[in-house]
Amino acid sequence: MALPLLFTTGHVDALSVVSDAPGGFSAIDLDRMFQLQFAFTRIVETHSLRDMAENLLDAYVGRAAGKRILAGEVRRGEGQTIEAVIWYCDLRGFTRASDRLSRDAVIALLNDYFSAMGEAVTEAGGEILKFMGDGMLAIFPIAQPADRAETVSRAVWAGAAAAETIAALNVARQAASEPDVRFGLALHVGEVMFGNIGASKRLDFTVIGPAVNYTARLERLCGQINCRMIVSAAIAEQMPKEVLAPLGRHALKDIDEPQLVFGLRGVSA
């Protein structure tokens, strides 16, 4: 037998039930199931709505943030201090490109760029937190100190994978007479507050803290020294020396001392 399940949203689903009893369902069985139809509907609708909420939160705020929001962490200022590798990337020359390209060409450029960056992050176990214009913020949470070197390594090689994907993508874009995807990427590791910030009626689940600000300043340095990927000294401490190349000390905004930065060998400007 099949029963219609009428959701409160107007959506109609169905429940089908099969009996292995000789002669099938009895009249009493059918009567009971019809009486329980409303309860079946509410149970199925509840599970369906939760699945939908999980999928939407995964898509819009990321898996880790989505789980915490569903668990009830929705108060402004609520969060926890975690250690993480912070990933911040940005398109170079995007303002100029958006002025001269058509809307569809701009959207295609952004989608190509975010797809390459986003897939590299998620495949390496990272968490995309937000897209900000032509920038992307992501983290690789470090569960415990013993995992620090392994997490840093995953993030660094994710950056290398993104650069490789974009290099291949640019070959195709050049063949189609489309502008190259040019980017800057910075990685740093440190403590961040992972939680809710924002207005009283509009929250953002993200990371904040000095380590995040430092990463953003590092990324701005990419264009100044013409390097696609820069990592901090804190990242370099966790990586084999032969993997990274020192790029010298450079001034960063609002930081007194010039900072030693590194590039990944093979990832050029």
C-alpha cells in the first residue's frame, strides 16, 4: 500500500509499505496505518527538513560551521578558540578585469578561480568559510598539537595543487581568448576564534583574530613581490627546508618588524 505524506510546506511525499503476511494487510492493519498517517508525515518531514538544512549549511557556511549552527551555537559572540592553518587568496587585477569584461565573462572567471581554490581546500580536508568579492577565506583546523605538521603540510600542498589546476585552466582560457586567472595566496598558522560575529539579527560564522589579519596582510604582499603563493615563518617551521624558498624580510602593515616570508618552490609568479 502507499500513503500520501502531506508536508506543512505543501510538498507531497509518499510512504509505501509491503506486507509479508499471508493474505497481505488485514483491515485492522490498514485502519491503523491510516490513523498513523499524520505521525508518519511529521516524522518524515522532520528528517527531510534536517537533511535539507544540513545540505544548505554545508553549501553556504561549510560542514564544520554548519554542524555547530545546527547544534544551537547561534548566539552572537559565541565561539571557541582553535588552532588552524589560515588560507586567504585573492584574484589579482580583478577590478580592472571586471571593468572591461562582460558580466558573464566576470562570473565565468570567478567560478573558474573559486572552483580551483575551493576543490583544492576541500579535497585536502580544509573548510571554506566565506567568499568575499574575489577573495576566499578557509581554514584547516588542527585538532591537537601532534597534528600540526601534518595539517600544515596538507594546506601547503593544497596550495600547490590549486596553482597547478589554475595553470592548466589558463591554457584553456588562453585558447579561448579569455584572460588568465591570476591570484595571490597566503598561508599562516595560529590561534583563531571560530564562532559567531555580526549584528543582533544577522550573524556570520567565521574566524577572527590576529592570525587572520596577519594572513590577509601576507596575501597583499603577493602582488608587491610578484609571487603567487606566500607562507609565513610559522608555516615554514613545520615544513621540510628543501620544499620552501626564503623570500626575504618584508614590511607588513601595522607590524613593527619586517617579517620573514617563504615561497613554495615551483610555484612562481
